[in-house]
Amino acid sequence: MLVLSAIAGRQHGRLTRKQLKDAGLRDGSISQWLASGRLHRVQRGVYALGHAAATRDADAMAAVLAVGEGAALCRRSALALRGIAVEPVAFLEVTTQRRRGHHDGIRVYKATLEPVDRTVVRGVPTTTIRRALADLRAVLPPAELARAVHDALTRRLITREQAAV
């Protein structure tokens, strides 16, 4: 299935059940692929194609795919994906317009993202640094927020004007 390999290649080796079905696989075939190790479940409805190896980018992509259409990595997770210094959390943070159930290891936030607040980092839909910082202003301790802003400014990932929002 070249089409699935191409999609997985753009998505850090991750595919959704819908993508598998759209490519012509039936439920029985998906079950067989899982049993044979051709697919590995990484989230509800999201699979690794061919191997179970995980990277930060693959985990981020799986989280966004699990939450669904229009979702984007956000908050600390969006900053960490870019290597901006933030205290680690035990879950990935994803924003979507429609909250969609519970997902292991993912905290889902319901919010409308304007096009100016969205970007793609190494293939992973994510919020901009400006939006991630704005979302974190009310929840991060001031020292941690200042550290993240300083890191982003020092690395010239944002301007002073963007940091002030």
C-alpha cells in the first residue's frame, strides 16, 4: 500500500483508522495487520505503520491525529516541540474546536484557533509560539513563563512585540 506509506511518511509513521479505511482496508485487515505487527496501536484510532518506535515528533503527531481534524499541539507541548525551555508535564496538550473524548496521555483544550495562531512544525500542526505563551500566561508561574519567553527571544523565534501579547 504505497498510499499508506506516503501518508505515514508525512505523519512521522502514524496513521488514523479513517486513513486506513479510506485506503481500502477493512476492519478484518486492520486486525490482521495489528496481529502481524504491521501496525501498532499508539492511541485510540491511531497506529504506527511497520514499527513501534516513538520520537517526540511521532508522539506529538499521534496526539494531534487522535484528537481529530483541526487539532493542534498547544501550550507547553507546542513550546517543547520547538525546544523552548518549559517544565515537562506528563501529558501532551492539544487544542481543538470540538472536545473529543478521553485520550491516554493527552490533555485536550477546547478553543477556536484563528489561522494566525496556527502553524506546522516538522509536519505537526501546532499553535504559534505567541499563542502558546498567551495560553500559558494564566497558568504558569511567572518565573517559568519568563524563562520560556527569554528562551524564545534569545533564539530569535519571536519578537519583543509577539512576546508582549
